Amino acid sequence: MLRDAIRLLLGPADEIKVIGEAESLAEMPQKFRELQPDVLLLDEPGIAGSNCLRAVSLIVRNSPDARVVVLTNTDDVSYARSMLEAGVRGYVLKHSSFSELIAAVRTATSEHAFVDPQLSETLVTNRAGGMRKRKRLPLTRREKDLLCHLARGYTNAQTASHLNLTIRTIETYRSRIYRRLHLHNRAELVRYVMAEGLLG
């Protein structure tokens, strides 16, 4: 029933097409190998458990470029962090609005990750505290300039024009910054920039 409902709800999103379904975690890896979807949407039934985490780890280990979005009831921050560390690109709570699921699927196709807004602030706060305790490689001047442009809402094209760089170079810098700072979306980026006082 849930799969039927999700398929119907995804229907209006023209760029999203359901190409297959698996009836269980056990069946899922084989289906993934056969279909090679752009995004794997994984429903985590009931209470979070190690089986789901193991399934995600297996998929990502065998297919490093896999984009996995998890739909779950579990709002435990430590579990969400474990999922993200395992390679999940999207973590969405089932009681959130459907627009969040659409946003997660769309974001998963990029270089970024989507975390349900109800959890992202806590994750960023905890991550920022952890980063202050760990030695981090400093950003270059160019990376800081790019970071501030992104925080102000500039598009890649606008940023490329202002910094006299190509759009491809901007995309490369952006991906590197997100990975280096362990950021997953623009909201986290803005919070980081504000916390570090980079906007002056």
C-alpha cells in the first residue's frame, strides 16, 4: 500500500519516474543491480534497525555512486548521522510534507545530501561543535569567496561571473567545499557561514 501511495504521489513530478520496486530489503540489492536507478528510495518500516543500515552500507560499498534516499519514522539524530555516514543522500521523516520527499529525491541527483528540516539544525549544531574540536584544513581565499557567494544565494552562473571563473570550476569548488565542511544543503552552508562570521 505504501509503495502504491508513493508511486501515485511521485506521478506529478515530471522528472521523476518509478522504474521498479523491491518487496523487501533482501530483494533490494539484486533489483538495484538489475535496474541501476538514478535514485534508490528506501522505505524503512517501523523502528530503525541495523538491517536497514546494513542494506544501505552494502549498496554504497558495491556502488559508490549510489544515491539512496531513506524514508523513515526515526527522528533519532545519532541514527540519522549513521545513515549519512553510511552514504545516504537523503533522510526524510514520514510525518513531513510530501514536498520534502520530492526535494530529497531531486537533491540526491546532485552532489549534495538532503536532511529533513526537523533534524538538519540539530545535526549542523552538533557537527559544528565537533568540527571546532577537530583540526580542519583551512579554506583557501578563493573557497571562502565562493562560500560567501553561495550563502548569499548567488547562482553558479552569477558566482562564475563575479569571480571570473567558469561554471564547471565553480561546481568543482562547491562540491569540494561541501565535502570538506561536511555540509549537506544550502541551509547548513548558510548556518556555517554565519557561525564563522565569514560575511563580515
